[in-house]
Amino acid sequence: MEETLGSGWGKNLWFVGSEFTVADIQLSFPLEMAALRAGLDISQPKLMGFLDRIHARPAYRRALERGRAYELLN
């Protein structure tokens, strides 16, 4: 997954290209899980940057405000 971000033209901030798509939302959930679970290392800079961009989106923050933070299998 690390190689997919920034591959091709080298400028992709999202998984399908330069634009945010539903594919990015779908891929955010397994990455969130990997970030929370011990033994799974997603410390690759592009993947962490991807999660940072997802978390910085205004719609993501509004969803957390409305529904509260979620916990994945803690």
C-alpha cells in the first residue's frame, strides 16, 4: 500500500489518484485498525500521511463531533 501512494506520476495523495474518492474512505478503515493493533507496523511515511489527511478532512472531524470518537476492538 505504501508503494501505491505516490506511484505512477509520483504525486498521488490518495489511492486512486490526485482526488479523494470513496476508495480512500474504504481503505482508511483497515489502516486505522492496523494503526491500533499491536504487531502491525504502518509507520511508512506515505501511509501515515494518508491517515493524517483523512483525519484532517472537515467532514471527518464533523462526523466525530456528531457521533463521537470510535474505538476499534480495543
